[in-house]
Amino acid sequence: MIRKLLAAATFALALSPVALAQDAPKFSTKTSTIGQILDNAEAKAAFAKVLPEVAVAPQLEQAREMTIEDVKGMAPEYFPEDKVKELDVELAKIK
């Protein structure tokens, strides 16, 4: 009985949000705000690498509280799906 309880507790701990978050990328176009990306040197460099024209646009400051996914819906011409996916790949490399 105790073994089953310990096994269940271990399994539950392994599936806890904290444990799952450790595997999640630090930055994402869906969950990170543009401000969070711009405030981190590595993430900002990834953003500038993938979307160089957008990275220097002064209007970007107005969208600091939004995610790229949010902005993409309003301005898809600046955030094409292939570039957003590429940016997610670059952001996932950041530990």
C-alpha cells in the first residue's frame, strides 16, 4: 500500500506544473510578451536575426505588452507564419 502511494506521489510530482515548466522554452511567440523578448539580450538578438525590419521599427515599443501571436493577427504582413515559427525555434534555444 505504501509503495502504491509513493509511486502515485512520484508520478504526480513528475507531472506537476513546475516539472513540466522546466521542459518548456523560456521564451515563446505565444506566451512571451514583446517586452519580455526585447528586455532579454539573447531573445532580442534572435528577434533581430529573424525579423530584422520589425526589430528596429519604433512602433514595436507600443506593443510591448502583447505577444507576437497577438500582433501577428493584427499585422500578418510583418509577422509571416514561417518567420514566427523560425523565431520560436531560435527562442527555444535560449536556456
